[in-house]
Amino acid sequence: GEEEEENNPTVLEHLRVQATAMVSNILSSAMDQISLTATE
């Protein structure tokens, strides 16, 4: 298992980038909702 991960750094990097993008999207959505709620 560990050997496969070491042999596929691109896959791990891709997953990390995907996770980062997903978190960013969630954070922006949350900020938008908070802003709307605060405005109301």
C-alpha cells in the first residue's frame, strides 16, 4: 500500500488539490450565507 502511494505522487497531489478546492468552495459558500444572514 505504502509503495503504491510513493510510486504515484501525482495521484496524491491531485487528491490534495481537489480537497483544497472543495474546502475553498465550502468556505466561500459559508461566507456568502453568513453575509446574507448578517445583511438581513
